[in-house]
Amino acid sequence: MKKTALDANRSPEERAKALDSLIGKGGPSLPPLLQGLLKDPVLAEPALKGLAGTDDPKTPTAILDAYAALALPAKRAAINTLSFKPANARALMKAVQDGKIPKKDLTAYTVRQLRSFGDKEIDAWTNQIWGVAKTSNDQKLKEIAKYKAVLTPDALKTGDPSAGRALFAKTCMQCHTLYGEGGKVGPDLTGSNRQDIDYLMVNVVDPSAVIAKDYMVSLIYMKDDDVYSGIVTKDDDTSISVTVESGVQVLQKSDIKEIKHSELSMMPEGLLTPLSKTELINLVSYLRTPAQVPLPK
């Protein structure tokens, strides 16, 4: 299986299947193998997801060395893998501070995941770069009013839906489907009331206001201090499957210390925080389109 996974002349499907088998088997030889595949364009993303379930002190350095050359889905997997363990989270924090990972590459999901450790230093840092998490209804209403003041009919006429589609692909498509493309973690947006600005802003700014049970978050605390934040999609006698931003993590029940169920949506708050005024207008312009538009060249 290792020979197949490393053989660049094999098909991507064969290599991925072999790697999946190796990840399932585990063992001390797995982390070095996965670290060695981080610069492989075919297997970098599954290797990064596999590293999330291992514990090796060399992993953060290996990920950071490969990060700049990774494709977008692999970068998201890299950040998620670094955010599941307290020690790796500190390496991620330092990499952003040093400019090795752009601050804009962190998503609201990542920030919420980092805050789940309850580490004062990490909390202070995320508050500095992202802003303090908004919790009160009054604050959310003010935030919605602020965005609506920008998203006037005249402003939306200047929007570029194609540029908005590119933003949707980076910010939302990992979890949501629109026009037949995207993930299945959250609801399909194609048939939703997307023309209504109030509907859009309430659901984006306060996603937990009205949330179906299927999209509520569980916090899974592991015996080795890892923390996973996601939706439990499968639960059997020996393991659970947790859907996180970059995909599905299978966790052994024997390794779990505690599971806490949150009354929160899988969709985190603060998704609009890093967007400029122009980006906000472009994204909302795309969300309100009646049909698919092309991506920018």
C-alpha cells in the first residue's frame, strides 16, 4: 500500500485508496509518510486530513514548510489540522504572526475552533485579529443594521456577481451548495429566499437564531487534549464520524474524554468580518442572482 501511494505513475484513485488504507491502519510510520506527501499535488489534502489524527512534533513544521504551495482545499485542511491540537494551534498562531500564513486564510470556523481550547493566550490573539465574538441580540441587530446600510439598492447595482462567486467558493462553498455545486454540510441555498437582504443578513450574522437540529455543533474533547468542533454524522459502537470544515474525521470512542452538545449552528458567526465593503457587495450580489454566473477569468 505504501509503494502504491508513493508511485506517481499510478492513478490518483489508486494512490488515494492506498493512502486511505494506510491512514486507517495507523502506526508509528504513518506521520513521516504523510509529512512526506505534503508537497504531492495529488495526495497533499488527504495527507493533511490524515495528520489530524496523529501526534508527531514534526507535523507543524512540515505543514508550514509546504503551506505556500498548497491548493486552496489543501490549505483549508492544513489550517484545520493545525487547529485541532493545542500545541499545533500555537504553531498556527505564530505562523500568522510571522506572516507565513496570511490572516485572511483563517475562517470564522477556524477562529471558533481555536477558542474551544479555552486558552487565554490564544483567545486574546483571536480577539485581536478577528474581534471579540458577538453574543447579545442587541449586538447582532446593530451588526445587521451596519451591513444593510452598506447593501443599499444603488450599491448592489455596482456589485460584481462573478467576483462574488469567487468569494462564495472560498468562504461558503465548503459547506453549502448553490446551483448544484458545493458541500453538503449545511443546507442547499439554491431554493432559499436569497433575494431578501433581511433574510440573508439574519442567517449569516446570526446563524444560530433558527437552526435545525441536524446542523448543531458538538464539541468532542479527546483524552490527548485535542478538540474537534463539528457535526456528528455517524455513531456506532466503537467510533463516531464528525464533519468539520475540511471534511470528515473518524474518532475512536476509546480516545474520547467528553462530548458536549452546543445550541450553535455548524455555521460560525463572523463570516463577513474580514470582507471589505466591495467584497461584501460582490458576495451579496452573487447570492441574490437568479441563475449561475461564470467565475472571473
